Amino acid sequence: MLIGLGGLSAGLSALDNDRPATAVPIQAPDLTQCVDTTDPLVINCCPPIQTSIPFQPPSSSSPIRLRPAAHLVGAYYISKYTRAVQLMKQLPDSDPRNFMQQANVHCAYCNGAYEQFGITPRTDIQVHASWLFFPWHRLYIYFYERILGSLIGDDTFALPFWNFDAPDGMRMPSMYAANPATSSIYDSLRDAHHQPPKLMDLNFNGTDPNIPIPDSQLIQNNLSTMHRQVANFLFFFGKREVRAGMTMGSMSRALEVTPGL
């Protein structure tokens, strides 16, 4: 389900006059043929193989999940969110819903653990740097969100979103910098120099400038960046369609990189 979406480019490519509106969709991989990743490190991140998945699409009467802006959530929401992640981390390692196994799903699809089905020679699947980036990650987040909600018995639970294009949302949400002893969503690897109340630079290239950019100017820079990256079709989707057999991961991925926090 997460990969058989290459045909999306068939319709979208009609908007690019230089390319034909045809495409051969990339097929879902054979999940039994997962191998150690080699890019950039050799890692075994193959998730557990499930012979059956008890998934039913939600009915039209299901409650609507409303994703809140991360900088606006209150204590009640944060307590539910952190509790859900805590329960996910406490699941057995063999449980595909386990926090690390959920991370492994992403690792496997973006680091060469799976190959495109029916293609010779072997051609890796890569859900980054291509038009697969948005549809694949949308479904990935959807199921991650549903697992979290099921663990706390709340079928209305929705993940927060980082509201980059609002000045008040241009800081790391404070809940991610909470007490590491009590918060399941704290990560010690996050750069302490970029935590609240510091304003984030959506064009950050890995090195802080010698002379700090004034907040007023940084806000304008960020707003311009968001408009350029989202409003421009080629920045949003990339400049090439994705077809079965293509070497993936070497295509334009402007929006995926910037903002790339």
C-alpha cells in the first residue's frame, strides 16, 4: 500500500509539458526479501513480517481527527501524546507497533533494504528525493498516528503538526524540550542551541552564522522560504516523475530539504 503509488506521476506529469503523461507504477516490494541497508551504514532495520494485517478503512461515521499546531497544544494533549509514545516504546521488540520497529519501517524504505519488485538488475526502493516522498510519508504517518491512538484508547487522537509558516510556530515546540526524566518524546540528540526560545532558521545549512540574524529578518526569510517551496509546483513535487526501474534518490527534492528541520 505504501509503495504502489508511482502511478501518481502519470496524472501529475501531464502538468509538465516536457514529459509524457504515462508511467509504469513502482510495485510494492516482496517483504520477505528485506536485506541489511548499505546507505549510509550497514544496518539491519527489517521490520517484522506480518502474514496478515487486520486493517479496515475507517467508516464514514468515524470521528474526524484534527491535527493541532504543535506550538498551541496544552497540558492535556501533551499528557495523552507522551503517554501514547511511552506505551509504544514499552511494547515487545517483536511487536511491529513497537517504537523502534516503526522507525525500522522508515529505515527499510529509505536506505535500500527493499528492492523494486520484478526489476533486473536489483534496483533499490527509495521513498526520498522523488515524487513518492509525499504519498508514502502521508500513509506512514497515518498508521503511526492510528497506533498511538489505539494504545491510549482514543480514536480521535491526532499527531501535532509543526506550523512553520506562522511566526509563533517557528520555534521548536516546547514539549519536545521537556524534562527528559519524565517525557517520552524528549531526544538528547537534539541540538540544545536550537531549542526554545530560539527562532528556527528554515534555511539552516548545518552551521550557525557568525553574526546572528535578527528575529524580525529571520521571520521574513522563513515566510519567503515557505512560499517559495510550497507555492512552486516543481519545488513541491520535484522535477521528474518516478517510474519502475528508475534509480531513485537522485532526483530533485527541494521541499524535502528546505525546510528540513
